[in-house]
Amino acid sequence: MTTQEIVLDNQQPHEQTPPSMLPLLPLKNIIILPKSIHPVIVGRPQSIKAVEYALQHDKSLFISTQKDEAVENPTDHDVYSHGTRATILQIMRIPNGSFKILVEGICRARITGSQQLDGFTGVTYEDLITTSLDQAVELEALWRTLRRLYESYAKLNEKVPTELFAMVKTVEDMDAVSDTLAVHLNLTSAERQELLETSDLVQRLSKMNTLIAKEIEILETEQRIKGRIQTQVEKNQREYYLTEQMKAIQKELGRDDSQTEIQSIRAQLKSLGLSKEAHEKVEKELKRLEQMPPLSSEAVVSRTYVDWIVSLPWKKQSKDTISLVQAEKILNEQHAGLQKIKERIIEFLAAKKFSKNMERSPIICLVGPPGVGKTSLAQSIAQSLGREFVRISLGGIRDEAEIRGHRRTYIGALPGKIVHAMKKAKTVNPVILLDEIDKMSRDMHGDPAAALLEVLDPEQNKSFIDHFLEVEYDLSKVMFIATANMIEGIPYPLFDRMEVISLTGYTEDEKAEIAYHFLLPKNLKEYGLTAEQFIIPRDLMYNIIGQYTKEAGVRQLERIIAKLMRKSIQMLLNDKKLTTISITAELIKEWLGHQKYKKLVLDQSIHRIGLATGLAWTEFGGDLLEIETTVINGKGGLTLTGQLGEVMQESAHAALSYIRARTQELGLPQNFYASKDVHIHIPEGATPKDGPSAGITMCVALISALTKNPTRSDVAMTGEITLRGRVLAIGGLKEKLLAAQQHGIKTVLVPKENSDEMEEILKEIKLNLELIFVDTMDEVLTRALINNPFKNGKSATDKKEKRTSIKRRSKR
């Protein structure tokens, strides 16, 4: 940019103005102090006219600072009333029309009035004279303090002049030099304006002492910070120099590759988010590695340890899917039924969505028979949460080190299965499936179930220690899901740490839905068939389920469907004209053979003496039991056959004792058992049976045989019997009721204590049964036997009701 210097001359003004009026030059964030020379760029139109007016007169200006920089056309109200009367020393014209002027402050002044002239503001003013010049002693003390402070300031800031104090001879010199000092100090605009408005020299020197002391403190702090930085830089330079020397030595020894790897590992550690303990441990191992030959056995152990630490996730976590609708959709698409576990997962997601600070994940144990979908359900849970999924098989594990890892003192030591799973997951919040947790065993090497106590305890697993790693590792964000077939196989301390959810076997309707919605599409895709090429009618699907499978899950069913597809493909290849294979009963019989499992055919005869129908629970679902009883002459013996367990045998003895206690009401001889032998048999003798729920059934069969009173063929029952004839609650009610319905039973006798379960059962399945809730054995007998078994036609229950009625009447 070129400039043109204008030579100032003594031009005569165009009009007469009052001698005390000067053009106002407002400045932004610039304060001109007396006796200071400062360059100013003048660009605003009114400022240019003010400068031109001053040039045409005596080159004097009144300079004041704007209160608000945003105002573009300020008046005398927009500037401070205190300013500086100044004169223009030099002016340069810039090609864009602006001026660059050099002004010198003459003295302090204050605006007393204003007048709008030709495009600029003119102000009347009064010069402000410095006061307190006669206080020589106080001024001298303040001046000496100022000089001492300024000398300290000059040592810290080398850019300020040091010869200013030599010019001071009189008090007037103090006034001028103090303003010059203020120019060289690093002050804010507000502080400079305050000094400008202070005409009292004592007050001004006092304020300057305070300001310069503050600046010295700031500069000293900067020097300390700079010194610390310099020391650190020198230390880093020294370390860099020594490191480069080490690299050169290692290169000569042929170890440069290992050093490069160590440096890359150190760089990785910075982003892993290791705990302080782990970081110190790894750094210690790295320093050992640097001192050892790369191929030594100790170096291999240290390197393996470091690799494991680096490969584990320490802070990386996947973001949970908080959409409840999406999670529920995924669970329902992949699994039929299983409402309890689905509700539990949705509860967890809802709680996590509500509380952003929730970090702990639930620890769930799914207990159920094989094939009901426990493992696949865990995968679906991980998918619905948007987390990584890792499966750990615990079946057959008998060594604690499988869970906690081996100590590094052993050759070939490695971490345990938990750390292996975390490495595979690569996030700190995966879903880890502990499969077959009830199949663990123990031996001389320790108990793996005891090692799992720490893993599955929410209060302890945030500081889990693997024997190989020897540092704390946080497992609190992991969702552990364990699976088991039987609760009895889980140690109680481990069982107590988990939220157990029981998964019952599927009903025939549920199996059919699973087959059509999951198994068929899966196998059609696997074998390359379409839904039009392979068709199984629904009634035949039920036949396959009932006659060719006997399981709680659907694994056998899936194998049979796959076999039917393979046979169908064979037919399509042999006969090119065929486009569709529709499965028929004849094809099923040809390809699968005769039915493997037959339902129990109930004895519908009128003379069902000594025969009662009971309900049983198995791993494959519910089933019916026909309990047969025969009374023969003998010596009072009781024979039990059909592979009955201890609990079932005890139930038979309890039933017989109940009958012996009720001989009078039942119309039996007092000592009938002394000359009779009783034989109780439950068919399918090859199948072990146990449990108390057949107690009332055996009692009914015994009374029927002893009293020659036939039982009802359309009534089934389940319940535990006591010596006093009470009927206690049983388990597996849902499966038992389904079995009764499938076999054509019309009425089922159920313990009254189980009545609360029916509301939940009826939500899951539809029953076409008459349910009678019984509380005593007397109620069972009156409904299970065709004829009233009691001698006088009234049971103990009826008598009790009668006594109660008489008592009520007497009270009235």
C-alpha cells in the first residue's frame, strides 16, 4: 500500500470558531495519555472531517475513547468525558481515503459542552491541571516505591526503557514521566482510562504502584511456568538423546525390531485406558523386555503377558440399544413364548433408559430341559441389546484355573476362560453365556464353581483378578447369562447370586408355531427349497410332533423336518415333472417308519376298580399315569413296582396309613390289613419315577380296590397326600393340564394351594377342562369314585360343615 505524506502548513481557517472549541476524534479501545506519541488510523467520515478541520486550524484535537466499540457514528455522549487535548505531528494519506496520523498528547482535559459542526462534533473543554504537587514528602515516598517496582518490572520485561527515571529532577518531571511509564505498562483500557481521569498526582502514583505490582506478580508467575516447561523440555531432550543412543546400540546388537515393537506397544497403551495398577505393571514388564534378549524364555513370558494386556478391552464399550420396541421385536421374531425372560430383558432396557447412570448388568440363569432354546435365546438377548456375544462352555470343567487362569510361574500359562471371552468380545460390556453351569465338577485341582462366585457377584466382579494378569479387571458391565438343565446341579452359593428363570417345555401348539415360523424357513433356506416346493399340512405336523418326537424342545422335530426335506429333494431330482412335494401320512410312514411314541390309551371300562389316573411331569412335558392296585390275601404286606423312587414309595405308605386311620368311615374291617397284601404298580416299568404328586392318585386306587368302588374314567388328579388327609401343592401344573387335555380327560382334581397359578397358566394356554380345587382327601374321594365311599354317606368334611352350622345356630 502506498502512502502520501502531507506537509503541514499554516493554512487559514475557512470560518471563525470559538478558540476553546476543538474537533472531537473518538477512538476505539485506544487511550492517548499526555506526553505520549501514538499513531492513529482515521477512516470514519466524521473522524476524517475532524482531522481536516484540525489541519486547517491549529492542528489541535480533542481525543477521547468510545464507551461502546459497536457504535459507528459516536457523539459526545458515546465517549468518555475525560480525554486528552492533542496535536497532530504528522499525517499520511492512504489510497482508500483514510488518514494515518501521528498525534501527541498535550494535557488532560474534560468535555464541558458540544456542538455539531460540518459533519463532525466540536467540543468545548477545560484543561485539567495536576494537583497535589505541593505534597513533596508523600510524592517522594511514592516515587521511590514506583522506581523500585519499575526496576523489578524492567528486569522481567526487557522491552521497556530503563533510563526514564534519570530524567526526573522536579515534581513536574514526575507528572510527565508517570504518564510515560503508564504507556509502557501492560494495562487494560479501563485501567488506562482510570489513570487518565486521575489528575491528583498522589492518587495516580498510588494507583500505578498497585498496577505495576500486579504486573510484576503476573510476570513472575509466567517466569516460573516458563522455567518448569524449560526443565521438562531439557529432560525430554535428554531422554530422547539417551533413547537414540540405546536404539543405535540395539541396532548394532541386532535387536532393533524388538525395540520398535516395544515403542509401538507404549504408544498403544496411551489409548487403552488402563488402570494405574495395570499401566505400572505393563511398564515394568516393558523395561524388563528392553534388558533381555528377544529369544530368551523370560522374554517370551513377559511378551505374552504384555500382549494379553494390550489385547483386552479396558474402556471400549458398545452402545446399548435403548429402543424397547426394537428389542421386543427382535426377541419375538426369533423365539416363540418364553414371556418371563423377554419381560426381564425389556425391564432392564427400560431401567437403563430411565437411569443414565445405571452401569451394572443383571446376572440371569436360564433353567430348563434340553432343546427349549436357552443358548439361542442368549444370542437373541445380545442382538436385542446391540452387544457382542461370547459363549463359554462349562460342561466337564473341573479345574479352578479354567476360570481364573494359571499363574505365570507355570510353563505355557494362559489366562482363564473369562479373560479369553473378554478378549474375543473386544468390548467391556458384552453378553457372556455360561453354558451348562450345572455340569461342572470338582477334583484335587480345585472347584471351578467357587471361582465363579467372584465372577457372578455384582459387588466383587468389578475387581476380578485373573491369576495370569495379576491386576484388577472390571466385569461389572458384563451381562452374564448362565444356562442349566437342573437346579439341583448348581451349588447354592452360586445359585444365590443369580436371578433364576425357569423355561418349561413347549406345548404341541408352541412346537407347531416354532416349526412353521422358525424351523421350516431355516431349513428351506439351507436346502435351497421354496415354500411352494415343500408343504407340510398343519394336522400332519401335529402327528409328527406327537408320534415321532418326545422332547421338551424342538431338536428332534428339526431333524425330522430336515429328513423330510432331503427325501423331497431326492424325489424332485428323480422326477423332473414334479414341482411341489406335499407331505402326506403315507409319505411320513414310508420315510419315517411306524410311529415311535404312542399315547397312553385310557381304560374306559365301567369296572375300573383299583385303577386311578394320575398326572406326571417329565423333562419332555406332562404325561398320564394309570396306577393299578390289587388286594390279595396275605399277611399285610405292601409291594411297590414300576421303578418307584423313595419319595413315591413314601407317598404310597402315607396313603395306606391314611386309609388305616379312616377304616370306620370307609366301611372297612378294623384289621383288614392284617390278612391282605396290597400291590401297587405303575406301568412303563423301565422308566424311573419319583415325586410326591402321585400321592392322592395312589390313595384313590387303594380305596377303590379295598372298597370295590370303581373310579371315574374321565377324571385325572395330582397332589401330595399327608397322613391327616390334606392335599398339598405340586409343581409342573401347566404341563400336567396339557397332558390331561391331550388324552381326552374332562375333569382334573388340583390342590387348592395351586389355584393362584391358574391365572398365569390361562394367559399362556387355552384349556377345555373342568378344574376342581381340593383341599382334603375326602373331597378327592367323593369326586373320583363313582359311589360315595363313606359308610354313612358323609365324609369328615361334611361332618365338620354340619358341626359349624349347628354352632352358628346355637349362637343365634
